[in-house]
Amino acid sequence: MEVKVYVPRPELQGLIASFITVNALLPEGIAEAITPYPPTPHQSIIFYGEHPIQMQKVGHDQFNVQPAIVIIGPQYSRVNIKVTRIIKAVRVDFHPSGLHRLLGLPMKELFDDGFDALDILGNEMSQLNERLVNLQDLAARQVIVEEYFLRKIKRLKECSPFDHALRELVRSDGNLPIHQVASLACLSVRQLERKFSERIGMPPKVFARIARFSKAYRLRESRSDYTWSTIAHEAGYFDQMHFIRDFKEFAGVNPKIIDQALAETPFRMQAHLSI
């Protein structure tokens, strides 16, 4: 599995956290692989092109083929991702509230699901996908995707104190007190909660918990030598009870089940995320 992370050009760094290309071919004799994907603080647009993945929500039996370009809004639940033979994708991870700035939609409308970008952004996505599938080089695809967002950014407003405050909350892995986030955003706590509902799609305390949990999960993918106690401490949990509670809520199972799932898949889908 080859993963490359690209830092956005300076004009885009207030909107986009990173561009990521993923290129993987399953070993000979293995037709498909399934890997868990718990929620992260990022909201994203993923360009799968001619090799879309399949996605299964926890608690459902069926895997559904995803669109060629999928918009991922605020996520609360784990999904399972099935890759059939090959994955060749360009992923755009937005800073918190970045997707709201781009789309102008209340993020509650995109809560906990993936959506066909053609339904939301229209024909421009269809034209962009046609250009991408004609290129085999993922680095060249990433350039075209970045150029698309460079054109879009010209119509957007500048980042607000709210946007900067959210980035600080994510940098702290969710461990910045909410009253400090409100202060950085130049808002009262109640005003902050209203903006979170519109621009993030969930309350600030839930978002902070997801950011902290995401740090723990990324540590598990990247550091299999760490114990769960070490991971909980590194992620900022005060005790094991709160860590297990969040794990069960956002991953849907206890940590041992996730360990087993990761042992059975060649993919580590979150270890590379820049948050």
C-alpha cells in the first residue's frame, strides 16, 4: 500500500489540511480485503475514479458500492471498507468547517454518511472525473484536483476566528477545553454551540471526543507495539474507563475486536492522516 501526503499550496492551506493519494494492489490470490474505518475529525472529498470501494455501516449486512467521487460529511459511526483487488484514490481532507465553507450547506444534512459529489456539485464533478480516469499517474491526478480547488477558493470568504479556533481544537487532539475554544472564536459558549451545529454537524464536546478517539485509533494503526494503556495516555484520556467508553461508541466494538480486524487486513487507512 503506497500512501503519499501532499501539503496544499499556500492559497489552500486555510481550507484544506492535506491531499492524500492511495495506491494499493492486493496480493495475488486475494480478491478482496475489509478494513475498519472509525470516524475522524476530517470531512473529505474522495476521488476513487474507476476503482470505487464498497462501504458497510456497522450493524448492516450489506456492502454498498460508493460513487466515483464521494463527499464525506461529519462522521459519528464506524464503517467497514471493502477493497476489491485495487484502490487508486485521491483524498482531500478539509480543515474543520472547510467543507461547510466550500458547499455552503448545513453539515447536519451530510451527517454520518457519504454522498455522491455529482448530486451536490453537479456537472463540474463529472467533467473532473473524466479527466482523472484518463490519467494513470496519481501524482498527476492530485495536481488536477488541487487546481480545481484553487479555482473554487477565489469565491470563498476568508477564514474567521471560528475556523482558527477549530484548528486549535483539532491540533490539541480534542483536549482543549470548550470555553477556551469559544474564547479563541470570539464567541460565547452558546454561540459556539450554534455554529458547531451548522458548520460541523455535531456539538463541540462530541467533536472533541471524536478528535481524541481518532488520535488513539491512529496510534493503534501506526504503533502496534504500544499497549492500549499507553495509547489511551498518549491520546489524552484521564482514565481507561473513558477510553473504553469512547472506543465502544465510535468504533462500535471493544479494542480487542479492532486488533483482530487489523490483523486480518493489509490496509492501514488512518495511520497516515495529518490531523
